[in-house]
Amino acid sequence: MDLIAQLEAEQISALGKDIPDFKAGDTIRVGFKVTEGSRTRVQNYEGVCISRKNGAGIAGAFTVRKISFGEGVERMFPLYSTNIDSITVVRRGRVRRAKLYYLRSRRGKSARIAEVSNYKPKSAGAEA
């Protein structure tokens, strides 16, 4: 393991965050901490993950797209942000692309993603 990967692994373990296994096409619910004045609350942002950037590293990020009042809204989240309270996978999508930017131009039935019925979680020993 090279030095940079080792430092990155130490930083990730120091954060102590539990990031579920998700990919593009999955519908996820992100609990994001919103500060209003002196009060902080958790606001859920639920939508389809359309991209993952920089893998599972400390610099990783993902984009979530949802339809809000008939308008498409995308939001990018850093994977290990301190403002993310939780990430929950609502349903697994079956897609053949790593980036689902084509969903931006689709509406209605053509924007649907098929659900995976035979999902198997990755084993902990496979990440080497």
C-alpha cells in the first residue's frame, strides 16, 4: 500500500462514518444537516444517484437527482462530509452505465430505472 492510500485510509477510519454500498442508479436518502440560525436539523434528500466520483476515497463525491414540483434538482454531496448525517439505500437500480446524465433529458416513464431483485452485498474481504 503506497503512502497516499495509507494516509487516506487513516483519515477515513478517523472519521468513523458508515457509508453503505451504493452506485449509480440506486435511489438513496441522504440525511443532510441544515443550520438555520443557531439551530441545526436533519433534512432528508431522496433521489436517484446519477454519478459517483473518485470512488470510495476521502475525496469521493456523489450526485443525487430528484424531481421537485415538476423540476429536476441535482445536488452533489462529498462522501465523507461532516454535514451528512446518514445515507440510506431505498432501492437498488439496474443500470448499464456509470454516469446516468441521460436522465436529465428524460421525463416520466422513460426516466424509470428497473429494480435489482437479486442484489448481493459485497463481502468485506473483497476490498484488497
